[in-house]
Amino acid sequence: MLSINSLLSSDCILIQPNVKNKASLIKMLIERLEAAGKTNNTELLYKDVMDREELSSTGLNYGCAVPHAHSTALEQTSIAAALLNSGIDFNAQDGYPARLIFLIVGPKDQTGLHLKLLSKMARILNDQEFREILLNVNTEKDFIYQIKNRED
Amino acid sequence: MKLLVFVLNNEEYLEKVLEIYAEAGVAGATILDSEGMGRFLAYEVPLFAGFKEFMKGNRPYNKTIISVIRDVSVIKNLKKNINKLTGGLNKPGTGIMFTVPVDWAVGLVPEEEEI
């Protein structure tokens, strides 16, 4: 069954990184994906994600954002995530800056999986109780544990 | 008695489709303007805007034709002619046709008034 936790490893999670804006956060997340061996073309991946950002907002309401892109810069769909102390602007409809950010990137031939992941992410992030739990974790391991717990 | 549902992706065929229905003996049908889920997500929900590039070539809107069929034997002929017209509903993006059983209905065109 499709699961977010199976595509997200603890080395691709940033807990309260020192980051000021969307572009630098996305760069940091992509660097984590590179370090985890998910991509070796960070420039192209960054460009594809930022091109998608140009298209329309990936900010969900309630301080969450799901930047994403289809890209030839990687062969498998991958996820990186960040929990921020103070939010950054993702142009969400409700105007709230995002503190929970999930970057979903995948090859162009995995659009079905991509669509399912985006939809699932939007659904579980709509759960206020779950958001509160995620916002209060202190470690990468706990972050993944809470996602797995919510998905099970 | 069956409910015949036909989602016709190429709206240009609508007139011909209705001629086929009439010829087959379908007395009445309701035609709805409709749109596919993919189109709606890609164009109406900002989160899914990135999927627009995968919608290229797809038709944004379609017609959904629903009709209660009293004499189910007409469906065979109707299906054959619809397939001829559209090139076959097995071709992706052409349309979807299905029936479901109807156990009761009221307000249908009386059989004697059927075309």
C-alpha cells in the first residue's frame, strides 16, 4: 500500500533548520536528497521544483506546504521534509506561513504515484490533531514515527 | 430495465450519438455537461496545477448521457454503432459506457410515445 513513511528517510528530514526563505529551504531539502543518493542532478531538480512553484501555490492552509515536481533528475519518487520553528511564505490561500513542508519529487513516468502522494499528503495534513503532533516532535525519527502512526 | 450511462469525451459526436440512440429505440435521455476528474484537479485545484502538462491533448469537458432503457435488447445494437462512430470505446480517452440495473422508475416516456 502507498505510504509516505516508506519514501521518507530520517536523513531527508530537517528539524528546525536555519532557513529564511522558500528557495533556500528547497535547496536544502534537495541537498538532503542528493546526500541520500536519490538524485545526482540537484540543479535540474531545483529548477523543476521552482518552475512548479511559479505555476501556482503549493501552500496548503494551516501552515503546511507541499512543493513538488516531476523531473528527469531522479529515477524514483522521493520525499524530503522540514519542520520549521518560524514559518516561511508559500503563498497559501489562508496567508499562513508554512512550518510543515514536504517536498515530493518523482520521475515523469510515475505521475500516478505522484498524484496519490500529493492527495494523501493534503488529506493527512488537513487533520489538525496530526499537525499539532508533528509540530511538536524533536527528532527526525519521531517525525517518521508519527507519520507512520498516522498512516497505519 | 437498465440505466445506461455514457460519458462521451468528444462532444462533436453528440449529435450522431443521439441519432444512434434514437435509431436504436431509446425514447429519451438526459444530457449533462461534465468534466473529468483530471481536468478539474489540474485546472481548479492549485496543488495539482503541475499535472496540466499531462492533460495536453485531453478534452477538457465531456457530455454525460443518461437514459433508462426498458428494452435491454436495444443496447447491443446501440453499442455496436457507438463503437463504429467513435472508433471503439476501448481506445483511451474516447468515453465510458456502462449499465446498472434499475428496479423501479417513474416519469419515463410512455412506450406508446417512444420514437
